[in-house]
Amino acid sequence: MNDYQNILEYFNQLPVLVKLVWYVSFLLFIFILGLIFYLKILRNNLRENEKKRIKYQKIYEENLINYLYAGDGIEGISPEQRVFINNMKKDISNTFNRNVLISVMTKLVNDISGEIAQAIHKFYFETGLIDYSLLKLKARKWEIKAAGIHELTQFEVKQAYNEIEKLIKHPHKEVRNQAQLYLVNLFQFKGLKFLNDLTYQLSEWDQIQLLEILQKFDNQEITDITLWLKSNNLSVVKFALKLAKVYNQFESKETLLELLKHNNKEIRVETIKVLGYFYDTDSKEYLKSNFHDITEGEQIAFFKLLENIADQTDQHFIIVNISHPNFEIKLMALKILKNINQPKFNTLKLAENDIDVERIVEFIKNN
Amino acid sequence: MSEKKKIVLAEDNSTLSLLLKFRLQKEGYDIFIAKDGKQAIELIEEHNPELILTDIMMPYISGLEVISHVRNKLEMKVPIIVFSAAGQEEMVLKAFSLGANDFMGKPFSPNELVIRVKRLLS
């Protein structure tokens, strides 16, 4: 008791600043102690949840597989399967259980095709899981909306088209991305209708994803891409150019030629590349006559195009550009000359004093 | 009484493994499941199976390493079917050059897998 009074007296005699430091230290100590307890409880909860998740995952995996093999081989649902569906309807009213079941089904539906995949889709409808996914589309949080769209894509729910089409202009990128994937996965080229009036930019990654999905499907009806080539949205034009190349949209050639005058340099360069892929000769004359007005990037792209389609009539143009300041153009000009007129190429070395040209000529001769 | 033919299935998707196990057991095979390449090698060495089914992408040891181990270290001629996902064409070519006998691209039909298993084991 005496010790306690001594400490108290000693504390009261301390300067105000030191007292303040003691108060702050005490408060920090309490805060850290609280934080440690909170983290411990949080960690225990996470571990418990993980254990519970593993336990339910095993149960649902076994149940789902028993369900899939309990079918009678015809279109309908066997009595055994009906019992299982009814039990599941009760189970999935709990969000945790529902999420575990969805993850189990998703894991399987990604790797399996044929009758089993169809049976899983049917199970998704029969248990009412579809209603929970549709409900997610109305959620306020963007991550729940995106998850809902993802589920509807996984289980190929075409009925949600109208709801999801509205989300294509959602302010959150992930929701837009999931909506795009839904439309293209389920409706292929028809699903690309959203490009008609898209105001957001399609990222390079979005474009790659969409192309990859489209290429999974054979025998699809390819929509006219002209409208997208003329879009005010640069990313849509870039994507349409990729489509033109991948799906050989030679029918859109007139629009592609117009794109050579586009005010965006990247679009012009990409257009030249696509026309080069088509071995288009009409673009050649236009680009030759405007060669000095276009950027160096376009000039390089044009020479790459010429590598495919140059002929004797281009000889003068090629020779003039052998002395082009850009090394890449110089190299391509010499290679093209060798292809279209070998004797001229062989005598060129004597006529030129440019050291670079001499070296390139030697290189081309030896390779 | 003829002994059941043994198959080692190496696949990290537990639901798919269970589904295939169920299906192949119905056809009369004895299935040993490995959830990664390391376990697959242990099961192969322990059970000396008549067929191996392996995914390409797995934790710890990949399907390619499993094939290489079976062909080069264990010097086994057991048929191997490889599972691959979209975009793993290069890996499939590597698997064939290492000695795989067949491949199935995901998603695949379990019924088709059974047909291929039967063909390789006949």
C-alpha cells in the first residue's frame, strides 16, 4: 500500500510533459493489447471457417457426384435425385453453404463437358441456385453483382441477357468486364452488340479475353464489323481491327482503306498491318503517294506490307528509300529489292557509298 | 478371378478427381488419387499401375515432370494420358515428346475418357 502511495506521489510530482508521455504510453499499450486480442480472434475465426469450408466442400463433392450418377440415363430427374435436390434447397438458404456448393460446382463445370456438365446445369436450375445468382445482380455492392454475373456465365443462363446487358455500362470496371464475358460466352458474335454504343474503353486485356472466347466456338455467324470500324471509341476500332484480321474480314476492305486517314496514328498503323495481312494492293498506291506525309511508324508498317506485295512497278519507290534515315526501312527496302530484282540488287553495292547499305547488302547476300 | 487393373490419377481439382474415380471404379478399375505430382510419383512407385492419368499443371511437381520421372527414371512403359487446359498446346507437345500416349483437353467428357482408357488397356 505504501509502495503504491509512493509511486502515486512520484507520478504527481513529474513534469506535465512526462506525465503526458506516460498517459500516451498507457493508452498505446491498451490499444496494442486490444489489437492482439482482435487479431487472435480473427485468426481463429478464419481457421474455423476454413475448416468448416473444407468439411462442407468434401460433403458437397460427394453428394454432388452421387447425385450426378444417380440419374436414370433419361432426360428427367430420378426420385433419388429429387430427394437430394430437396435437401439441397434447405442447405443453400445459408449463404456460407451456398457459396461452398457453387465453388464445388464451378470447379467441376469448368473441366467437364457432355452429359455430366448438362446435369450440373440442370441441378443449378432445379435447386434454385439460379435465383440467388439473379438476386445478386440487384445487389448494391459491385463485387456481389460481378460474382452474380460470373455464376450466370458459368452455368450458361441465357435468360439473364436483358438484366446483364444493362450492366455493360456499369461504373465499376469488374462488373463491366464480367458482363462482357457473359455476353460473348453465351451469345458469341451476337453478344458483341454492346460495342455499337460503348462509351468506356476496352482495355487490351478485355480485348484478348473476348477474342479468346470467340475462338473457342466453331461455325459461328460473324457479324458485320463495319460499324465498329467506324466507331468513335478508339478501343472499339482497335478491337474491330483485330477481328478483321482473325476472321479475315476482307469484305470490310473499303472501311479499312478509309481508316488509313484516321486521325489516330495507332489506328492507322494497325490498319496498314491488317491490309498487309490481306495482301491488299489498293492501299499500296495510296500509301506510296502519301509516303512522306505519314509518320515513321506507318512507314515501317507500310514497308512490312510491301514485303508481301511489292512487284517490279514498285522498284523506283524502293530504290529511293534505300537511303531512308530509318535503319529498319533501309533493311526492308533492300530485302524487297533483292526479291523483285536480284540483278539490280547485286549491282547496287557498287553504286552506293553508304556504309550501312553496304553492310546490309552483305548481310542479305549471305543470309 | 482376374485382378482389377490399377490406375493412378493425378489431378489437383478434388471434385474432378472424385468424379473420375467414381466413373472408372464403375468400369471395374482400381483408382489411386494423387492431388499433386509428388503424391503421384509416390503412388506410381508403390502400386506400379497399368495406366496413369495426369493433369499438366499441378502443385510441387508438374505433370510433365511426372511423365519424365516415369519414362526416364522408373523406365516404365505404362500408358499415360495427359489432361490439358486451353492454351497449353506447347505443354501437350512437350508431354508427347517426353512419352505421353494420349491427351484430353479440358473440358472433357468422362465417357470419352473411359473409351480412351479402355482402348489403351485392351
